[in-house]
Amino acid sequence: MRLDDKKKKIQLDYREKMQRKKDNKKHTLEAIIIAAIIFAFIMLNTFSKSF
């Protein structure tokens, strides 16, 4: 029984670590997309003012 509990704990810790990595990648992707949208908006504003 003790060995099973230890395996379950290790597996749970691993799953939590993988979930955190997945969430971090998701947040990074969202930040890049938002930065690209803001950059595109600024560029379109500068081009439209020049006409």
C-alpha cells in the first residue's frame, strides 16, 4: 500500500507540473497575439493619418 501511495503522489505531481507548463505556453501565446494586434493597430493608425 505504501508504494502505491508514493506512485500516486509522484504521478499527481507530474500531472500538475505538466498542466502548469501547458498553461504557461497558453499565456505566452495569448500575450504574443495581443501584442501583434496592438502593433497592427498602431501601424494602421500611422498609415491612415499620412493619407
